[in-house]
Amino acid sequence: MWWYYGSGSATMTMAWLNATMEGYSNRTYSPIALSQEWSRVSRLMFVFILCVFGTIMNGFFIASFFVENKLSKKGNVFLALVGVADFMITAGVMPVSVVVLVSGQYDNPDVCHALQFITEVSTYTFTMFFMLSAIENYCQMGCSSAHTRKFVNLAVNPGILLVYGASISASAYGVYNGYDYDYCQRLHHGHYNFRAYTLIFFHFVPCIITVTFLLISTLHVKKHGVDEIYYRRSQRYDDDYCRSILNILTYFLYIITWTPYLIIIYQFPKTSDSKFYQYAWLGICRSVLTSIFYSTLSSDFRRAYGFLINYCFCKTTVSGSYYSRNRRAAKAAATNTGVNVMAQDLSSDRSESPPRENLEL
């Protein structure tokens, strides 16, 4: 073979690769295919169920911002991009793990590094976009509408480009140049300064800012509800308080699931493969739960999810669901303005209403 008759460095490289693959085969816990002490079928079913369920739920989460009027605001783009970060895991990392389990070609270094790159981009963008979402949430509840618009207009376009650019650059530089922790082979611990900078910039500082603004927003809603009884009895208070609690639950779940892994790679880097990869997959599996929180606890997301389920699985057009949802709003508006005739015509003659079949998700 050509590399055998080539230079000595090529021969040494192949010998190193063979030794690495031999070391892979002797490991009891795979970074891609989980513990080899489990049966192959159980691992395949576990990852497959998470992949399918998580991809559908995160897809519905992202689509909710396009089909629900209350969610289709410019400031909510940050929260939608949080769903995109989780979608990278459920639609990118987990399907590859399923393919690896089906093929039986475990622990290919190139595949593993690609999955590590995607996972790091997902976690970096999640923390940064959640920080921007928390700040935007505080501006809506505690600042004037002019200040809120100014922040959103300033942060949407340059902020998104900056977050994706920094996340992709840091992930690619760390994974493919060996400056980050070697997740796949665990042969080195990376460069200390690089890991410290990424920890501070992508985890520690966003965490402090996010938690601060989330708690301030929640306290502001409670105080505003005590001071103004009309606000306390309004639907806006319920929506603001529910959104604040949802954001806190979601972000604290992220902290709880990823903190053990960060502690291990920085404090106990020589721990066993089983603990190391179990805590890593604990954080990876968290991406399935975010959309569940919002779909069960938020009325806006429940309405959007119900419409999407009806559209995807029960109907071929969106006219019926979208029409029935907007018809109640039209009746209420017509009653308040005294034009009950329009509401009666709208409810009596459904065939004459404009079709909504041109709406694209």
C-alpha cells in the first residue's frame, strides 16, 4: 500500500491511527453509541425515540412563531433561535447516532468530531440567545416601548450574526485544532487559556446576565401586580408571569443538566468513560425537554401546537383550524363595536369567507 512504502511519518501516522482504533474497540462506553454493556437494540430504540420525538417537538416550537400571532413578534426571534439550537441536537446529532448504531461502525473519529462541533455550536448559541431573550423580556416588562424597539432593532441583525460567527469559529477552532477537550478519544485536555476564555465568554458571563434579568423580570411582574389591581386581574399579567416562570424553568434545567459535565472536564478530566459520557449525554438529552415545557405550560404555544398537529396529521389545508380560531376573535371585535351583523354573516356563511389555503408554514 502507498503509505507503507512512503515516508516514515506516514507509516507512523497509520500506526497511530491503528492503535487509536484498537483503543476504541476496547472501550466499554462509546461517545456516539453509548454504553456497550447495553444491548444494541435498547440503545437504538432509546436514541431513535429521542430523535423522532425531539425533532418533531422542536420543529413545532420553531414553527409556532410563524403561525401564532402573539408569538410572531420581532423580539421573539431570540427565543425561536433557542429552539433552533435544540433542533441542531435532535435533528443533527441524534440521527447520526442512530445511523452509527445501525451500521455498527462505532467511534469513527471524523464523525465524532463533527458531532462534537455541532453540539458545541448548539450549546454556545443556546446560552447567548437565551441571554438576549432574557434582556428583551425585561425590556418588554420594565422599560418603555421605545427602548424595547431600540434594543430589538440593535440586537436582531448584528447580534444574530455575531453569536453565530463567534460560536462557529470557537467550536471549529477548538475541535479541529485540538484546543478544546478531546471528547472523542480523551487523549488530551486541550489548551488551558482557550478553554478558560470559552468558559467565561459562552457560559459564565451569559449565565450571570441571564439569571439576573430573569429574576428581575419576575419580581417586576409580581410587584406590578401588587401595585395595580387591574393589571393583576388582566390576561397580560397571566401571560407575563407564565413567560417569566417558563424562562426560569428552561434555563435552570439547562444549568442543571450541563453543569456536571463542565465540572468533570475542568476538575476531574481523568474520570472514567462511563461517568464522562453519561453526563455528556445528560446535557444532550435535555434538548428534547425545552419544547415540552412551553407546549404544556403556555397557552400561546398550546394553541400553536394544536394548530400544527391538526394541520400536519388531521387536515390537508389550514383553512378550518385557522378560520375557527380567528372567527371567535372576529365575533368578539364585532360585538364590542356594535356591528353584530358582520359577526352573524361570518358565522352563518362560512363558504364565503376567504380561504387560508395559501398559508405556508
